[in-house]
Amino acid sequence: MTPTGLSRDVRTTAKRDVLISGASISGPALAYWLHRSGCAVTVVEKASALRAGGYPIDIRGTAVEVVRRMGILPQLRDAHIDSRRCTFLNADGSELASVSPHAVAGSAEGQDLEVRRGDLATALYGKVRDDVEFLFGDSIDTLVPSGHGVDVTFHSGLRRTFDLVVGADGMHSRTRESLFGPEEQFHRYLGYCFAIFTMPNTFGLSRELMLWNAPGKAAALYAVGDSDELHAFLTFHQPEPPFDALRNPDALRNPGAQRDLVATVFAGAGWEIPGMVNALRDADDLFFDTAGQIRMPHWSSGRVALVGDAAYAPSFLTGQGSSLALVGAYVLANALATHRDHTAAFAAYERDIREFVAMNQALVDNGAARLFPTTARALEQRNTMLRDLVAMPAAPARPAHSALTLPEL
């Protein structure tokens, strides 16, 4: 799968003013490539500063080539977590199987990367902070097409006009909602809720993941390096999304309803679950959400486009969210560098990456959710597969990760 593009001698050289909403992964990556092709770029981010820390994320296949071309591959290799063991536990806490993380994830050992989300964000920000305008602690209130641009009113009251606007503001994108309507139109719920938080590493874990399963429930403790903190993860099957705990303004301001829901689901569970639930109640970094995907027929409207999770979130079940964000930013920037007309550029962007997105989103339909079986029978089938993995070599990297060949930008 190779994106097509015009030769360099016909690429646009006239400067565009571009606003990007979101300074996580796809936003700074896009800013880097747009600045390199001659655009004047502004990034607005509702957080007051760059978000450090965060859970581990993967950079696989084609995305590794993107960060290589950005010049940050050595920095990310230094930050590579290099987990050494993934231990699966039975409901009573006894060990079921201990396997290589690569055998479970389908990643290419020695090539693909796993880093803290904050390490990737810091590396991306470091490439653009001196060349791109950042507006932290602000957000877009309104977008109004006007002549040959988009009139933007920010939450701070600032008003400016840009040639193009790109929403890189995540799965729950306000840019997408303002352009295309409520998230529910595009959200494909995958049947799981999850909570992520940090807790003290009182278990002596180092560079490893421990995963506990019961039908419809799972818990994980992830030790990144030799840190005195663990990333804790609780997920459970829920036939319908708990909208009261997700969208209710009171619940978002005070996530007590989310904590109560998780505690109720895991009441009576064994292993270290009671301690994890207690830690969840005290955590100041709780992130609660559903496993879902964003699937849209189009990723642009007029002079506004979407990239990354805002356009095609694949869900954590694929492990490809950050990789799609990096690749999507590159392909969008290439399309804008190749086509002066934004309509043609956005059409090329969708044409060149949609199949790659579809292949990676389809990973949830091809067994990625087997890590979290919802029935006793499915759990036993998964366990049989894990026992076989112990005696077999690691699985090859999944073709979807590397199915796109990048043009030169």
C-alpha cells in the first residue's frame, strides 16, 4: 500500500496559516511536518502545559519509519521500556503462563518500540517548540468559515483567522463534534470499560506485566523499568456503555460514580484486586473510558480536517492508536504539501491512508480482544492458546502494522 503524490517540483510553496487543536501525539507530529513544508503553524492545547508521564504506548511498523524521518528514533530507543515478561494469572492468582510480550502483542522484537506516552510527547514537542506557536491553557470555542479561511474564536476570547484548521484533539474531539455532530454517530463501542491509574509498586515488579483474568473482567499491573510506581489497569465487559459515568458533567468533575462502578464490578474478586480498588479510590490520575473506535465516512469538512484518534481511534485493544496518529499526521502533511487546493489535499489524505486505518481497526475483529474473554468458555480457549504460546516461538509482527509505504516528504 503506497500513497501516491506529485513530484517535489510541483509541491506548494506558498505559506499557509494552520491551526491544530491538540498537543498530544498527532498534533505536534503534524506541526513538525507542516512547518517543514513551509506552513505557519499554531497549536492550541486545553491543558496548561505539556502532559508528562502517562501509560506505555507502542510505536510499530510504519510509525517507526515516521519517527526515524523526524530524527527522534535514537531518543525513543533510549526511552524504550523493553518489558521482559508478561505473566498471565488465573482467577485465584496462580500463574497460568509466562510469555514474551512480543508473542502477545505481535510486535517485531528489536524494531518496534514501547515508551511512556509522555516520553513520545516530549520528543515531539522538542522538535517543534522553537518553530511553532503553542497556546496552552486554551481551546477552540467556535469555527466559522469566512471567505478564504476559518474564523476561530478561542475560549480565552482571542479571535484569529486561519487558512486551515486540523482537529487532533483525541477520541472525544470537540472539533469533530462542532463539524460533524455528536460522537455517538461515529463511536463503535467494543463492549469494555476500563480504568487506568498509578499505584505504589509494593510487589517488587520490574520490567514486566502481570495480567489477571476472570470471565468478563481483567486486571493488570505494569512495571515500567524499576520504578516505585505501577500502572494499574482494570477492565470489564459492559454490554452497553455507562453514559451516566462517562458524560454526566457532575461525574466528570467528580469521578466518584466511575470509582463506584469499578468497585462494584470487582467486588469479591481475588488476587490483588481489593488493593487495586482501594488504590483507585485514592488515585489522582484516574482515567476512565470505554474501549471504542471512531469510524467516519469522511475526515474533513471545508477547510477543517481531523487526524489521529479524532478521525479514526482504533481503541487500546489494537495497540495502534499512537502509531496511527503518527502515520496519519505524516500522510496529511504530505497531501497538503503536494496539493495547493485543500479539497484535493484532504481527498488525497483520505485515499492514501484509509485502507491502512481499516486494517488496523480490524485487529479488534481478528483476535485482539482475546486478552479479555467475556465467558468461561472463551477464557479457557484463550488459556489454551497461551499454553501453546509458551512452547512456540514468538508470532511474527502483524502485517497491518507495516502495510503502508511512506512517500518522501
